[in-house]
Amino acid sequence: MKLRQLRQLRRERRWRQFRAFRKRRELSCVANRTATIKPDAVLVFVTLRNERPRLPYFLRYYRDMGVGHFLFVDNGSEDGSREYLTAQPDCSVWTTQASYKSSGFGIDWLNWLLRKYGTGHWTLTLDPDEFFVYPFCDTRPINALTDWLDSYEIRSFPAMLLDMYPKGPIDAEPYREGQNPFEIASWFDSGNYMISKNGKMQNLWIQGGPRARCFFPDDPADAPSLNKIPLVKWARGLVYASSTHMLLPRGLNRVYDEWGGEMISGCLLHAKFLSPWSEKVSEELERRQHYANSREYRVYAETLSEPPDLWCKWSEKYINWRQLEILGLMSKGNWA
């Protein structure tokens, strides 16, 4: 690696640490229960807005996994999300009316909370529509995974974002509060993925799936990235550099084997394509707070006159993590 590039990465890392420190002033604490966090607790960090119907199942899913505490940043919700979370004994909540876009799409706020409360813990940084799947998750709690990672001194764990969708128009079946979203959005693309390597940051770049197939068929390179590193043993000085797609220092992004072997990995089941899809697209298009001037939502808006059906004859119905491993979408590596 060239010395000049190394210096650039160091400057970017310091700059992102400074941004997080400065943006902490935008956060107002609503409920701080971090004093109850146990030393070995796995922590979940989330930024959200207007996700009230999703929250009961989200919390239940991760509680059942063994997560010890949740830290939320509520970005101006108007649907009762903040009030609901504040009433949960294992949740700490901060609120802000500041710009999501100006905070690096929420990552500045989370980088600060990760530094302050996540240091020394295994941390899961997620969106409220992301559901972490790892090898043996049906029989082993998440602490079994983190204990194994600790034993091999592995500090970061990748998970490919797997877009899930229903069979039929997205808005056809209403989502009920507290419902398992994959009772509706139970299908996914088993192939149709492009993988390349980011030479500067050393992370893999993955695109494809139903969003590339249906919304970016003529420009698949513009489709959203699906590579994420959500599970990290946090330490002072770490920062997410672009959502949870990559970290600094960049060594944490080398979560793959370049010599033909398989390293352990998981998936994030992405429950984005659920009712009320049209309302969400309209709201986010009006707010224009997402990446690239909300380009993704502008593309979605073009379909609102006739809600898309993402299902096709090559779609696979989700069964379990073993199915995803057989399909090559995740790996148990040498964890037996």
C-alpha cells in the first residue's frame, strides 16, 4: 500500500472520529439504561424513523438470539416509535431532529454511541428491517458465535444483505404489527450477484438481487451495495466509514479468503419490501435524506402507479441458514 494512501486513510479515520464527536451534540437522551449492560453483553445499535409496527418483532428476534441491550437513535419519529422504545427495559434511546443526510446517513450518531458504549463489546449495527442470520443460529445463541470469534481473534464478521420479497405485488398483503415479516416476504434471489474488491478499503463490493434485476436492469452498477460488516468487536478508534459497508482501520474489512478457502460469514435478511411500501417510498422521496439525493427512492417512485412484483420463476423460498450455505450465500467456515 502506498504511503500516500495510508496517510489519506488515517486522515479520513480521524475526520470521521471528529465528525462523530461533533455530531453527539445533536443527540438528546430520552432513556439511558446503559448502566445495566453486562460485561459480556452483545449490543445492538440502530438509527430509525417511523418504524413502530416493525419494532415488536425486531426486539423479540434479537432478544431470542441473546442480545443484551439495544441502543436506538430516533430521528424524529411521529408514529410512537420513540415512546414504545422508551418503555422497554432493555433499550436506551436518544432522539434528534437533525438531518439524517448530514449525519452521514445516521452513521455519525452511531459511531459516537459505539465509541462511548460499545467499546469492549461485540456490537451489531443494524437497520430495523435487517435480521441477522449466522451459522447454527437456530440452535446456538449469538454469544456462542462471539466466543468462537474471540478464540480465533477475529474482530469483524460479514453478512450479505439478502433482499426478501413476497410473491405478488409488494403492497398486496398488509403487514401486521409484531408479525414475522418473512411470513409475507419469504422469497429471495439465489443468484444474480456481482462481487468485486475495493482496492482502497479492502472490502468486497456486492450488488445484484431483485433490486438490480427489477429497478436497475439497465444500470446494474448503480444498484445498492449488499455487502455489510454488522458484527464487530468494538474498540476505541474504530469507525464505520460508509454505513456498515466498511470500517476503518481497513484491516477489519478483510473478512474473506483470497486463497480459495472459505471464511465464516452470515446474511442479513432484509425485510424492506413489505406493505406499506408505497407510503414509505413517497415519504422518503419527499424528505430526500438518502444517499445520492435519494436516487434509489426516485427509481422506486417510478413504479408506484403499478406496484412491482419482484417474484420470478428463479426465486427461492427461504427455509433456514443451511439453505443459504448450500447456495453459497454464507458459510460456517471451520466452525463446527
